[in-house]
Amino acid sequence: MAWDFTKGFYMTDKKIIGLCGFPKTGKALIALKIAEKKGIKLITVPEYDDFGSRAKAGHLSVKAKLRLYNEALDSGITSYYLTEGKVSLISQTPIDLMANALFEFGKHDLSTEDYELFKMFRARCVGALNRFFSDMIFLQKAPETGQEDQLAVLTRSFLDYMKDTSCYTMVEHSDEHWVEMISQIVHRRSGGVYD
């Protein structure tokens, strides 16, 4: 159970279905189609889009970049707390933040202090996932060369951190097939409310 500070009661239902995957997979478009088809709330966290260019600025220290990642995660957590309804959908998840951080900081030799800050950020991401998300759906386009994008590998490896969340991996070419499969998960999670 998670205490919902915005409403003053215990939140027992994890009701967010997250779409994750590497860039240009079509997560946002698929989420929009499902939200329109099923009439469910689509959560957006503008800070998840906005922080990327700032976090990748070469002149920032690892500590400063981690602060930006944590600020984006804070905005996401606030959005999750304020989500109402039986089921909601989001195409920007803490997994995507974590994968970006893994990709970004994997290029650096981190100091002990920076590594500890990174571990705390990773723990916060995992905590948010396990607290708010009922399902995580990893969307992966079939790679043309037979090799996966490095960010996709990192994203999938991060799925291993989640303990209390159902995980699905969907490898398909057809966006319509994804919409149909995810719509079935929404239907099941909502108890048939969103048909």
C-alpha cells in the first residue's frame, strides 16, 4: 500500500500501464491511439521530454545531470499521484529515464560519490515503477540488421529490476497489432470498464 499525500488515503490499486522502448518505436502514437479507442486517460509528463537536451549538455557534471534526471522523475511521480480513473496509460516511464541515464553514464568513469548518487536515482525509478505501475510493456521493432540498438538492450535489462509489475515484451512490425494487444491488457486491468 502506498500513502497518497494528495488525497489523504492509502492507494491500493496500481493503475498505470506504461509503454517503454527505445526512441522512434512509436510509443506516443500507439498510446494516443489506445487512449482514443478505449477512452482512457493518457498521462503526459512534459518534463520527460524537456530534460533530455539539458541533461545531455556536455558541460554539465555527472552530479548536475543526475539532478536533472531526478527533477524529471519528481514531475513524473507527481503526475502518477494525481492520476484518477480505473486505468491510465503513459508512453514516458521511469524505465525510459533510467535507460537514458544508463546509456549516458555508461560512457563515463564515475567517482564513488557519483556512483552512489546514480544508485539512489536507480532505486527511486524502481520504487516509482513498483508503486504506481500495474504493467510495463516493452515495445521493440524487429531490428533490420539482426542487432538490437544499445538503448533497447539497456531498457530490457532494466526490466529485471522490477519486482511487483507485470512485464510484456512485444516484438511486432504492426502498430495496429500492438494497439490491439495493449487494448486487451487495458480491458483486463479495468475489469471490462474500458471496452
